[in-house]
Amino acid sequence: MQIIVAKRAGVCFGVERAIGIAFDLAKNPEGGVYSFGPLIHNPQVIEKLKKDGISPIEDVHCKDIKTLIIRTHGISPSAYEEIAGAGYKLVDATCPFVKKAQQHVQTLRQEGYQVLIVGNREHPEVQALIGFAGDKISVVNSKEPIPPLKGKVGIIVQTTQPFEALKRVAASILDTAKEVKVYNTICDSTALRLDETKKLAKSVDLMIVVGGKNSANTTQLTVLSKSICDKVYHIETAAEIKSSWFNGVMRTGITGGASTPQWIIDDVVKKLGEISRER
């Protein structure tokens, strides 16, 4: 069985940066290092960080905090002010692409635009963006009907959304809005990974998508793969793989979400190699 790994499978720049920051801080012998919420959407990395002494918390007033890391998805201005006022060291691991989206939301608000965010309202990145937008804010996902927006409308998109979602929303409001300003804040890595996954799914008999079940971009890779390939499995670790999946399979493709570290992908490749040799 031929095993093909997508070139861009695995962690993106922003996630790699955040993981590096966290594990460097884990070396602090004094302890008291936490992340405000899960640093990234990968349970295995979060567990590894816990073992190294960095746990996610939601209550920023825990008495033993010495250093608090802001997750890659960012936080709202009000949350930032609350944390900054607590008096302990604050380390910002927000993805630079998410930071740029936050800056665009602030600009739109200052210029009097009603902000429309394309994304999942419950996602922490979008929750943070909402905090920058003020009262004039609407959030829609790629499948929801678009509200009839009038006047000046500024569009921002969650960094892990597909480009097609942004195009659909932007086109749908042109009939009602007098002025539309669009910031394409989709991460380049997301767009390239989706495109590469699409091409790979067309050329294989089975696709393995590796990443957290709570990861938005990993879920998008799974949905895309299923629209192309008949056999698609979304897994978090190699332990989930079953040899029966590969009966009659000659070519297997592997891709991974932006929060999936290389060691997890390597374990999957190793497992598939063992299955291939046993056949």
C-alpha cells in the first residue's frame, strides 16, 4: 500500500509559535504557569502540556497563577483588561493572523462600519473578534441565511474558514448594503492546506485526517475529503486506526489539521506502514 502524506499536513506557523512559547515557559522551575483556555485545539498536546506543568484554566483569579498564556485564538479586549489587571505576568500567544483580524475589526468599528463576521459563533477566535466589534456586529456561518444589512458593512472572516464561504457571504449582501469593505483574513496556510487536501483526496482510495475532534480546520479537511473520497476517517491518534479499513486499498492519503503536531502524524505513518507490511 502506498502512503502519501500531504506536504502541509500538521501545525501551522501560529500553532508552532504558541507551542514553542508554552514549552519554554514550562521550564520555569517556579511553576504557576497556565493558559487561558486550551492553548490550541489538540487534546494530545494539551495533555502533554499538563504533564509539563501547564494546565488550561477559565478562572483568571486563581491564587497560584504567576504566568498566564493567552491561547492562539486570542481573547476579547475586556478579557485582556481583566487579566492584565490581575497583576501577574501575561504572555500573548495569539496567532499573528488572528491578531491581524482583530486589528481589522477595530478599524472597521472606528470607521463606522457594521461588522459581519463569517465563522462559527461558538469558536473562541470568533468570540474574541466579537469583543472587538462593539454593538454593530453580526455573525454567520457558511450555510446560514444572511441578514439584510444596510449602510456600511465590513466583512471579516474566521482565519480557518474556506474561501468559498467568504465569497458567498460577500456576494449575498451586495444587493442591500450601500458600501461593503472586505478583509480576507483567512490564513494562507488554511487555504493552501485545503487545496492540497482536495488534490490528494482525488488521487487516493482512502483519506486519513489527523487532528483534534474539536478543531475547526481539521473538521473542514474531513468534510472536504468526504466530498471527494469514498473512504475518509478523522482520527486524533494512531491508536484509533483499524486494519480492516484498508481492505482493497492501494493508495492512502494523510493530511492533518493546523493544530496537529508532527509526532502524531509520524505515529500514524508508522502504524500504516505496519499494516501495509502485514498484508
